Amino acid sequence: MPRTKNAIIRYLALDRCLRNHQRRFYLQDLIDACNKALAEVNGTRGVKGAEGVQRRQIFDDLNFMEDPLGYDVTIDRIKDGRKTYYRYAAGSKTIKDLPIRQEEVDMLHDAIMLFKRFDGVPQFDWLSEVESRLYTTSKLGEDTDSVVSFQHNPYLKGMKWYKSIFDMIVNKRVVEVEYHPFGKEARKVRVSPYYLKQYNNRWFLIGKHDGCTYLSNYAIDRIDNITETTDAYQGLPAGFDFDEYFSDVVGVSVTSGPVEEIELHVTDQTIGYVVTKPLHESQCARPEKLKDGKWKVTLKAQVNYELLSLIRSFGDGIEVVSPASLRMDMKGMVERMVKLYK
């Protein structure tokens, strides 16, 4: 018999009531307990299952809990005048006492395989231990192979700071960051941290340092040390949305430059990649076929380092047509590359 999320919530709520022999739980008490549990999980509005459990549902749930194909428990129905109260029979198993079922183990395993996309993030180290325990307590076996792989960089420097940064963001604490940019001397900055963002297999801290009105990003792999301070935390404006903040850029570098319409001419060999994995969310839905056989693709974004790198990664498969400044930047890079190979 399939068990939905709401059904499991009801069973657990009933289990708590039936295990409590210090109080008599009548039918209305069981109904109220299930409704309260559903409201806590689903909310009180607009979620199916939270609008009110009926008497018939409780009777069905109790019968299912007693069914050998359900939880196989024993429930006493004790008359108290004209009313009846419910509790587990003496010596009966309870839901909490039952061993985890294989189908539940399989569901947990599937969930853990999905969560493993966070491999390398310190706060998810516990997943490896949970997975190993599942292998030894179930029929999964040691030879079960992963069928899903998510991109991550297990050798990324600086991940030891991830949990500290996460905690500082949640607790709104100003941090002193010793930051070492490529090719420059290390420097110390005091930052009100707001957000962690991943791009191109690297993690970045987004925050505001003392005396600045704009946000800055700090690659975690360039951080040498982090220290909590007692400085006053600078909060973000009410309603600030990071999805909107990054909506005009590729990557994490938001500049003060304008959002420009960028025209690209893409070869037949490359257009499939650009259509199936757009360069930016603003990319035109339907590229236009040109007379020379190429495809015209447009997008609206700020020109930043990540956009230049992304276009450059396609080599001669993409030509920048406009704006002229971006075209000249790409041309300059190509000319410098040619010199490298002379």
C-alpha cells in the first residue's frame, strides 16, 4: 500500500498519542493531533492534507497501522462511558520500535545519492557515514554503484572556511578576512558576509567591506584566514534578492557597467551547445539563421571577466559582432594568443 508524505505524518502523530498511556486519547484528540502535525509540516493554508482530517480517515489509519502489511501493531479500543479512547495494547510494538524497511532504505539511499552533489562541502561530511551505515544494515550491498555524478572539485583550496563563513552569514557576524588575490600581496579586510555562491566549480563569498557601498566577492580558495570580530554588522536593504542581483551577469562579478545587447554569430557546429545550454538567462529563445550559414544569437548582460572567458571557451565557434568594445576586447585576446603560437 503506497504511503504519501501526509499519511506518514498522520501515522507518526497517532503513534505519539497511542504510546502515551498517561493520558486518554479519544477520537477527537487523535483528529486534533493529526491536524496539528500536518499544519506544522505543510502550513495552514493551501496545502492538501492540512485542511482537516476527518473521522473516517482516522479509522482507516488505525486499521492500516494494525494490518500486517502496514505496521502490524496492536491497538486497544477502550470504552469510557459512551466514548472510546485508544492506546497501544500492553506488549504491542510501536512504529518507533519497528526496524526500517528495505523500501524505506532504498528511498533514503536515493535521497543520499542526490545530496552527494554537495560532496566536498564540510557541512555535508556526515552523508558519507550515513551512506556506509545504510550499506551495512540493508540489502544494498557493498557493490552497489553510483549511477549519478555531480560536478565538484574535491581538491579546491579553502573549503575549510566554508562552514565558518556559513555560520557567520546566518548569525550576522562581521569577519576579518585575510585575502590573497592572484599575483598580489595578501591583505586584510573586514566584511559583513551575506551570501555564498558557486560558479565554475569554485565558491565565492559575497559581502560588503568597511566603507563601501557596493558588494564584493571573495573566492574561498584565495582566503588565508578568517576571524570573527565584534564590529557592527551592516545588513542588506529589506527585500534584497541575490537572484535579481546576479541576473545581469555571467558568474559572480557584478560591475558598474551598463547592461548591453550583445550580438554573437555562432557556427553550425557550435549552435547546438549554445541553444541547449544558454550562455545567459537573457539569451534569445530562437536564434536567427544568417545568409552565411551562421546563427545570430543575442543576449543582454554586463560585460565582465566571466563572460569573456565563456565566449573564449568556444574558440572559433563564436564571433562577437557587437558591442564594438567587446568585439575589440576579443580581438585583442585573439591577437595575443596568435603571438603565443608563432
